[in-house]
Amino acid sequence: MPSKKISTERKLISFDWAMKSVLRQKSSFAILEGLISTILKENIKIDAILETESNINWRDGRYVRTDIQARNKKDDIYIVEIQYAYEINYFHRILYSASVAVKEYLKENMNYDKIKRVISITIAYSNLGVGNDYVYKGNNHFLGIHDNSELELNETQQKKYKIKKLKQIFPEYWIIRLKQYNNELNDNLDQWIYFFKNSLVKTDFTAKGLQKAAERLEEISYFKGDEHAYNEYIKFLLNRNSQIEQMEDEKEEKNILIRTLEEKDKTIEQKEITIEQNKKSIEQKDKTIEQNKKTIEQSVLVLSKFIKNPQQIANELGVSIEFVKQVLKN
């Protein structure tokens, strides 16, 4: 009897579907901790999941994102957001989300030094920005305009705030662009990104929390009660992405047409310029010929005073006898 083939990877439900419910449960904190720890390369322990109002009902056609906000015991806030649809002002919105998180934490009459850092992590399925990399990190640096030196905290501030760098006070942004990821596996973060893009976890993946995520999501897939809703949700996302891709294709076709027309206009304009230049060149040559003709005519008249033979005059000037006779006749 042939042995049963063991799969090296497991097909799972989408991560954002799990974010709507299971990842908000305390028993699943290890999954979120693994993801954030892998990205930040530091050991993160989640203490609580914060309420958020940005999860719009996908059934009404307005769904574009799913997010989850978590807090650790130091009160640092982590915003993990999955972005499906293209939003032209998305970068402004993640700035707003981080700012709101800062403002909501700072209660009335609290000192500003009580503000904790905010880490914003975006997992983008849409084309977000322009760049070659698939992982981008952004934070605040204060650089001197004359010597490019970086402004830092003094020793007292470092001890008081228990941080080393000034940039640690300000929100930090991570953008993971799945469309630019080519499924190569070079480190633990790539393992998570591979999972996000393919909903697959290989059995040899070792990234923190990832096998736990696979087990938990595999458990969810057995819950038949939500199977119809999940299938409808995936169908919605596929249709939405198809619409977005179609819009992007139509936009690119329009841009190609515009560039083609612009190039034709430039070609026509260049031809008109060339024709005008040739016209001026011909006019200049005509003027030169006319001037030369007048000069030769004057030379014929001058020589005729000393030489009576028209043929001899023609030979002297290198012109035809008919030309000499015509000048003398006039």
C-alpha cells in the first residue's frame, strides 16, 4: 500500500479574516506577538487588544481594510492594518491613525512625557506608492541642515524616558507591499510575508508565532458555521481586486494613449520646425545667389570698359557668353 504523501505546506484561511475575530482573543496573542516581534526584531508581549472603529462592513461594498490595535505592558501601541483597495491618500490616513492613537492615550492633565510610542504596520495587497522594495520603514530623524548631524537626546532625557534615540518618541511606520514580493525566503520576516501573500505556511517555517498562526487558522477552517460567510468574503475580495486591476489597466492604457499622442505631437512639431528651418535656409541661399549675380554683373560692366570682346570677359569671370551678352545688352 503506497504511503500517504505529506504536504510541506498548509493552505489556510486569509489572515485578515482571522483578524476580525480570532486574533482579538487572548489565546491568540502569541500570533500577533510573533508577527510584531519578527518585524521589529525585539521580543514583544501583548497585554490587551484595543477597540477600533475602522472595520467597515465589507458587505455594503465600502470595505477597504481590516485593522487591529494592541498594547503591551509598557503601553506601547501597535497598529496592524491590512489594506486591500487603493487609496490615494492612504499615507495621510496612517499618519492620522497614529496621531489619534497618541491623542487617545494622553488623558487630560497628563504630562507629554507620558506619551508612548506607536508602531504602525501596514500589510498592503494594493499598489501602495512607488518603489522596488517590498518592506519599507519610516520614522522621524532630525538632521542638521549644515553638517547632516543627527539631533539626539541628552543623557538625562535618555534615563528619564528609558530610550536611546530621539526617533523612538515618534510614531514608526512599516509598509509591507505584497505585490512586490517574489516569494523568495531569506529570513523569518519573509516567511510571514509568504504567508500573507499565499495563505500558506510551510512545515519548515520557524518564524515566531507563525506555526501557531497556522494551527489556529486551521482550526477556524473547520468551523462550518462561517463557511458560507467566508466564501462570500473571499468572493467579494476577488471581485474588488479584479475591479481595481481593471481600473489600473484602463488607467495605464489611457496613459499610453496620452504618451503616444504627445509623441506624435512632438514629431509633427519637430517636422514643422525642420520645414521652417529648410525654408529659411533656401531663402538665405536665394539671397546669396542674388548677391553673387549682382556682383558678377558689376564685374562684367567694369571689365567691358577695358575689354571689348564678350567672350574674353566671360573667360575672365568664368561665366557663360550668353550671361555677359545679356548684362551688356541691359
